[in-house]
Amino acid sequence: MDEENNSQDVKIEYYDLKQAASDIGYASGAKEKSIAGAKLFGKTLFNTALFAGRAVIAKGKEISEQKEKLLEASDEKLKKLEESGTFAEKAAASSILKDRDVDN
């Protein structure tokens, strides 16, 4: 079995925050409410981290694709993109220009 393919097949789901919030309402007593509140906080933190991680991965892929497209571009074009392109274009252009400066 190929481990790399298996790791990409795993789909991590977000926690249902509505359910976690309703658990606070169903809890009786300060201790149970505190525990339910802590669970809601933890699930919210997990969902936020999961969303941020997915966004970073998507943006990294976008930058990588832009870099491949722009490898043959002139330094002048790359400098223009670095100033006024999209985030991915700016990052890719900056990376390519940095690589070229190291080579020279």
C-alpha cells in the first residue's frame, strides 16, 4: 500500500459547534456547564486551526502553480507582478527573482 495516497484520502471533518453550544444549555450545574464550555472552546479552536491549515495548503498550491507558469518570464515582468499582481503572483515572482539573484 502507498502511504502517501492513504494520507490524502483522509477527510477530517469540522466539529458541529451548534451541537456543542446546545450541550451547554443541557448541562446542569456549574461543573457540567464549565466542561461543556471548555469543549465548545476546544472544538472552536480545532475548527479554526483546520480552516487555517486548509487555506495555507490551498494558497501554497496556488503559488507553486504560478511559479511554474512564470519561470520563463523576464525579470521586468516579474518585477511588475511583484508590485501589482495577485498574492500568488507576487509570491511566485518574488521567489523566482530571489532564485535568479542567487544564481548570478
